[in-house]
Amino acid sequence: MAIRRLPQLVVNQIAAGEVVDRPASVVKELMENAVDAGASRIDVAIERGGRDLIRVTDDGRGIPAGELELAVTAHATSKIGSTEDLNAIATLGFRGEALASVAAISRMTIVSRVRDSNEAGRLDIAGDDVGTLRPASGPPGTTVTIRDLFFNTPARRKFMRADATESARVTRAVEVLALAHPAIGFGLTIDGRAAVELPAGQGRRERILDVLGPELEPELLAFSAGEQGLTISGMAGRPGIARGTTRHQTILLNGRPISDRSITHAVKEAYRGLIDPGRHPTIVLFMEIEPRLVDVNVHPAKAEVRFRAPSLVHSAVLSAIRRRLREADLTPAFELQRATISTTGAPAEFVERFRMLDTAQKGFVYSEVKQALAAEAPEFLDLGGDDPSEILPTIKLVPEVLQVHSSYLVTTDEHGLLIVDQHALHERVMFEMLLEAVSKGPLESQRLLMPAMVEVDPTQVDLLDGLRPLLTRIGIEAEAAGPAAVAIHAFSTFLFERGVEPPEFLRDVLDRCARDGIETDPEAALHETLDMMACKAAIKAGDRLSEREIADLLARREQVERSSNCPHGRPTTLRLTIADLEKQFGRR
Ligand code: ADP
Ligand code: MG
């Protein structure tokens, strides 16, 4: 075939391939036009997942009748006019492609009336048949109706999923744009049924609660931070409402919903150690940045952007959310079902009672207590950090702590009853201490008189070189000693003291690397290894604890960061609030 210029219809259909891949993207483009037109109310209706009908109505400024035909041609826009404008886009649209693209793959009708005209104009388009402009009646604003989407592009039609799936995507598109523009009212009707109704004039908080569900209010933490030329705000979900998908993550940049891997990463990073790595935090994140500092012209559907200073944005998002999570008391409250309350009391053998320090003995001296207890309890953990006497004032001298089943500590605070998983909490405490110690230099290590030998898989010997910098940081020195053996010459003092065997630990590290690969990000690899150390060194479920150990562990709970969850994200502590107790006992 000789080279030729493609007919305009084909050009538009190619463009449509990038911009509109399913009903939800049509709805998104039409709603964006309504937002750009200054609408205060946007109503969307779809039928059969958008296959039969998509209609978007707004009360915005409208399209002058004389410009209707131009509006549906490719590269026609009222939003930018020069290269200069392209560098600082303040509208959602700017490519002048959406109407032309959608028109090329559907039967489209536009009825629009500008505010100071007393009649509307109407245009019907099907493929390259642009009908004639006719007068019509209607209120100020624009209604775009799409029927038979993809009627002339059967390949695309085949990719449509079940109606319910397409409807769910449309719903999500409406909700996401509604989150970005709380002042605008939004309505969505699916097959004649009202699916979304959000009143105009809402604030961000109100809109978020309306979209996510008002029952989530106690689970959401508001945050805001301002950096130079960049402000960040929104609501971050407590770890307990993290989900298996990213559906509950909304990132809004200058009123535009975007997807951005670096920001998603920053969010995830802020929750590191608070949620299971396979789950995704619930969050609505608003970012306002000077338009000149971001390029939105990098993706046909404008879903991705490019920041001038991506690492600055990443760290600003990370620190804003992390700070908020640190401020919060993240201990999850749990509600008992009535049926689970036993009236007979706990079996005596499950309950070991620990009478701790005498309540009368208020201003005691740490060194005396320590001496008195030294005989029965080994030094709990001393990484050379804070002098424990400094943290004593924050120890609440709870007169009684129960160790239940040698696994759980039951105690109280001002909010109610706390149940602590001793292993999970100890693991978190160890992890935070190791993290702090390693930030100051390599961990203390001890030379072995005789190298400890580990038999490993030959391929694992090759991993050693890559691992060396990491091992050095945690105080381990190991060399290959044959095709399938590694010799450990020095080992972490901390692990020694916690009774962890050098060969067992190194083999675990090598196994983990062989299985999951070495994390390319050295910080992430370090975190993972410290986590392994903390897990191995921590007291286990089933370990009986001395009074000293219990006191120390509970004191550390108030000391360390993120003590509400273990490094894997499981909770360390559950709280049964006084309010819930009162409810359960029928006192209210
Ligand atoms: P873009 O939004 O990139 O400018 P579109 O093809 O989506 O391109 O729309 C073309 C033009 O039609 C817009 O620039 C705008 O002037 C006009 N337009 C489209 N939809 C509306 C609407 N709902 N209200 C007012 N004007 C609209
Ligand atoms: Mg547009």
C-alpha cells in the first residue's frame, strides 16, 4: 500500500483508542469538560454498563451554537492557545480530542445552551456523519448523550466486561472526580436507579465521608502539610481499614485524579510496619502544586503526570502522612460480640497473676529495683541506647498485669483494657531499637574463636558478595568456604545475647534472598533483615516472663514508634474501651 494520509474518521478512532477504552473513560472525559465549564452540578446516567447509553448533563457555561461543530472536531479546544499555555495547564482538558474521539466511535448528541442565550443548539453525530445544527430547547448548560458505544469498532466492543463491572468502573470514576471537587454536586443513575448522590457545596471532609461512608469517620486521620509550592492534605485511614486493592486510594493533583507510582510508593512507605505489605492503605490525598512544576501532557488520558522534582514530592508526601500516623494512637479498639462473653470467668490455669511493683512504692530508684530483680531476670535488652532510668517516669505503675497463656499481657490504660501480644510487641520494640542503633553505625559484633560453618546451596554462596554490605551493617562477617559452605567469622552481639544461633540465622537470610531476591533498595533490604533479627530475638508466645521483663516491655510500648503494630503490620495491642465494656454490661 502506498503511503497516504488517513481519513479523519480513522485518525479520530485511533485517538479514541488511547483516550476512551471503556464507558468509564467516556464518562470521565465528559465530566471533566463539565468541571472545566464551571458546572455546579453534574448528572451522569448510564444503561447496561454504558453500552446502550451514557448521558452527562451539566449546568456549566455551555457551548455557543456557532462553535458546536468545531467542538467535535479533532484538536479543537477553548482551553489553551499556545505553547506557553501548555506549560501551565489549569484546566482538566487541553488536548481538544475527547469529543472528537468519542463521536468517532459512537452515536453522539450534544445539546448546549450558553447562559445568556434563550435557546439551545443541538448536534447529532454518528461516525463521520456530522448532522446539521438545529435549535433545541433546554436549560443553560450542556447535555452529551452517547448511544451505541463502539458500534463501529467491534474489536473494542469485545473488550467490554460484564455490565456490572463497567458500571462499577463508572461509579468509581464519578466518585473520584467528586472527591476532587467537593463544591460540585454529582449524581449517578445506573439503569434508572440512583447510585450516587452528592450535594453541591460540600467541604473536603464532608465529601470524603459521603463517598467513603460516614461509618469510617473514626478510622480516618486528617493531615495537612505545606512545603514550598506544594501543599498536601487529606485523610489517611488507620491501619485496620487497609484493603487488598488500591481502590480505596485516591490521589488528586490540582483537582485531577492521577495515578502515580512514586506517590503510591510514598504512601505505602509511610505505613511501613503498620500494615501487611500485601495490603494498601485507605487514603484520600490532595496535592496542590504550581502548574509550572508539573507536566500533565505525558499521558493521552491525562492519568499520569511528571513532576519537575519527583523526589521532593515523594518525600513531602511520605513525611506528611508518616508524621500524622506517628501522632495518632493506632491501637485498634475491638468490640466484643455479646455471645463471646463467657459468664463463668477465665479458667484458672489460663491466668497467671503477676503482682508487679507495690503500688505504695512510688518514687523508687531504678538501680535498686534493677538490682533486686537482677537475680531473677537477665538484662532485657541493652543496645547502649537510652538509660532505662530516663524512661521510667513514663512507666505506668499498673498494679496488676496478667500474663495469660504465657502469651498475652492484659493491662489497662486511661481508655480501657489493653491486651498485648508479647511476641508482636517485643518484635516491634527490638526492631525500632535496631533501626536506631544501625543509623549510628554498624551493629556491634563479636569475633568467633572458631568460624561457624553453614552448609548452603551452591547458588547461595554466590549471593554472599551482594549481601556483604548489608551483613557488615548488622555485625556479621561471612566468607565462602567451599562450593557449598559459608564460614561465619563474626556475628552480631545482639543476636548472640538473644540466643540466636549464627548458622541458623545466616541460613535464613540466604534462604530469604534466594527465594525473594535481594531487595534492590538497600534501605528496604536493611529493614527486612532487621525485621528478621527482631523476630528471631523476640520473646515468643509461650515464654513465661519475669516481672521485670513485663514492666520493661510495657514501658517500651510507650517509648517506641509505631508500637501499635509489629513490623509485619499485625497489631501488637488490642483495646477494649470503657465505653464498650459499659455497653456490653448493659450499663448504658
Ligand atoms: P478539551 O476538553 O481538551 O478542550 P474536548 O474535546 O473535551 O477537548 O472539548 C472540546 C471543547 O468543547 C472544549 O474545549 C470546550 O470549549 C467545549 N466543551 C466540551 N464540553 C463542554 C461542556 N460540557 N460545557 C462547555 N463546553 C464544553
Ligand atoms: Mg475535554
